[in-house]
Amino acid sequence: VVTTMISFIIARMTRDITFFAVGTDNEKLVSAAVRVQEWHWISDMHKYGSGKTLTKDAFVLALVGMQRILGDRTADYPLVVLCVLSNSISAVLLFLVAKIYWGTKIGLLIFTLFITGFWPYLTALFGGPICLAQMFLLASVYLVQVAKLEPSAAGLALYFASGLGVGFMMISSASSRKYLPLIAGAFFYSQREAFSLAAE
């Protein structure tokens, strides 16, 4: 509820937001997304993004959807709303992940620190694709955590879904490679009991 309210307030406040300069990355991402009808393949987005869509395929596809939902195909607004929405989902996932690792109180503390910090809002207002990558990272970590608790068949499906999340993370932002150690750490931590048994 809190994240929904924050997202709605920021979305209303940024309704008339414009690109902060001419020729920005945001403008090139919007330009590539708005020409979706001209794509023959998904990779055709790179023809229209002036090199700024590379490693941001998932972000551009999500932007296409947001442009259609909001009915705005030329402005920075759908891009900012996409980032704000990604941050809101990330806040919930961050709570769920922290709750499993350290308990509800720590989960609530980390959730509160995230939604009251400046950095998530700054990255959203500047349209950082890293917001979407961060959401996929947290979803992947959460799926790894849940997979450990499920029977073998369901657990394998969740591990597969987590892997898909990592794949989407990698094609959401050029900076997402920095998150790979985190997901690797989460996976190895989830398998610590299996490793200890193998060592015996």
C-alpha cells in the first residue's frame, strides 16, 4: 500500500516532466521504443537508439508497454513512470528477501530505508534503466530463496524462473553486470547445506 501510494504521488507530480537536455539517453530510448511498428525483429530497436539501447532490450520493451498504457509516445513521462514502478516493486521484494534472511523487523527497517532514501527517486527521475535491472535482481534472489523450500520439481521450476530473471536483468541495463556477484552469493548461500553434506 505504501509503495503504491508513493508511486501514484510521484507519477502525478512528474506528469509534465521533460528531457533534461537535448540528445539524452532517455530521448534515444524513447525514440527507439516509439518506432516499435518499424521493427521486424526485437533487435531492430538498436537501429533507432543511436547505440543507447544496447544491453537495454528488456527496458525498451517495457517502455513500449508503458507508452501504450499511458498513451504518451514522445515524452520522458512513461520512462520515469516505468522506473518509479520498478522501484516500488523492488521495495516490496527487498522486504521479502530481507525478511527471509534476517526476520521481519530487519526487513521492515531495510524497506523503510529504501523508500525514504533519495537515491531510488533520483535514479527514477533521471530514467535509469538500472531500476528495472534491480527489480529483476531482487526477484531472482527471492525465487532462489523460495526454491530452497520447495519440493524438487517445484524448486527446479523456481530456479529456472530465477535464471530467467537474471537474463532479463542483464538486458535491462548496461550496469547490471555489477549485480552478478549478489545473485551468485544468494545461490551459493541457499545451497550451503548441500555443500556441507558434500564436504562430509
